[in-house]
Amino acid sequence: MAHNHTAEILDLDAEVLSDQHWEAIAWATAGLSGQARVIDVGAGTGTGTLALARQLPDAEVVALDVDAEVLDRLQHKARALGVADRVRTVQADLDQPWPEVGPADLVWAAKSLHHMSDPARAVGQIYAALRPGGLLAVIELDSFPRFLTDPAGAALEDRIHAAAARARDEAGMHMHEDWPARFAAAGFTVEGERRFDVVLNPPLSAAAIRYAQLTIHRAQDTLADQLGAADLAEIDAIVAAIPSRDDLTVRSSRTAWLARRPMR
């Protein structure tokens, strides 16, 4: 189950990085008709689902996720935005055989495929869910966000990122996959690749400051056994001081791919 802070961070990520988020949505949906059928794989709190529903006003969007709590949160947001009649949620363990959710014109997978225990099987299930000629849009992180610019803070952030990378590797996450090769092996034709670089300089918005605060604070919850007591104390001090700092930035990068299931 997603922690409350994790859900809030997901929502803030889409809000703070909205320019890149909407640019990727527009790129993925450029060739779709309004009445398309879309599946959001690993939908989380629904930032992609709801953006796709708004971008394609006549589309049906199916949100797949294992977490009933975040899917409930997604439905509440869909009702508030007036798109609940076109958004359907399906709770499913995506590491198991998927329920019948196809056929789809577009499958959207933003920062979700690296969580799958067997990426090849997941990509194969996406292929099966798409209509012939259907499109897969994938976004994966190249680098996780960084916020601190002072030497001591940047050094701490280096240690946090190194510890997080170790934890992800130990958990079996697939952060270093050759995704285009995975798509090709499943039968897809890779049609495009784009890198989205994010650099937001001060002064940051209130949402960006909150994003920085929660992201850094989360290291205490997720990496307590990887970081020393001195680092954990330093994180406490930084998190407390973030609202009054004027030197924070947001720096990150992510890569997106478009891959098509051939017509035959």
C-alpha cells in the first residue's frame, strides 16, 4: 500500500514538472483519435490517467494498479474533474497474468515498468493488450530529482542517491534495462525516443518546495538502514530548513519511447 507521502509526491511530481508531463502526453497521443481506448499501466494516483482523459476528451481510460487505496484516490479525482464516466479502475497484480482489459489503442506506462518482476513478460502482456497498430508509450527515469546546491547538501544528496540505488538493486528493480531491446523482442517497432531534462531554478513554487521537502524526508523512511545516524540527523535539519531556503533547485531527467505493435 502506498504511504500518504508517496501518493502526495506522485501528485506533486506531475504538478511541479507539468510542462514536461504535458509535453510527453501530447507526444504520445498526437496520432490518436478522440475515441481511443487507453490503458495506464501502474497508474498510481492517476496523474497520467487523468491527463490522458483530459487530452482525449472522448477516450476511455483504464487505470491498472495493484493498490486499491490509490485507485480509490484516482476515482475521487476523476469525479472532481468531471471525467469519471470515461475512467475505469482495475485492481490487478501486474506481476501476474493480467485481467482482460484490451484491446487498446494506446498503453501508457510512466515510471512503472522498472517495478515489474519480469519486464519481458510485462512488455509481452502490453503487446497482447494492444490492437494491431496500437502504440506503447513508456517513460522511465534517468535520474531521480535533486534539489540541494550547497556543497554539504549536494554531498548528502549524493549519499542518499547511492543508498537508494543500492536498495533498488537489492529489491530487484529493473532500473538499468535496455527498454528498446525489450520492446523489439516482444515484437514492437520502436518509433521514437525523447529525453526530457528538467531544470527549475529559484525561486521555486510552493508545490516545488513541498516536493523537495517530502522527497528528501522520504529517505529517512526508506533508507534508515542504509544511512548512518549523522546523515539521518542532517536530513532532519535540512527538511526543517527547506521552507526558508532560497537556493533550492529541481533537477531531473527522464527518457520516453514510443513503440508500435505492427498491423500484422
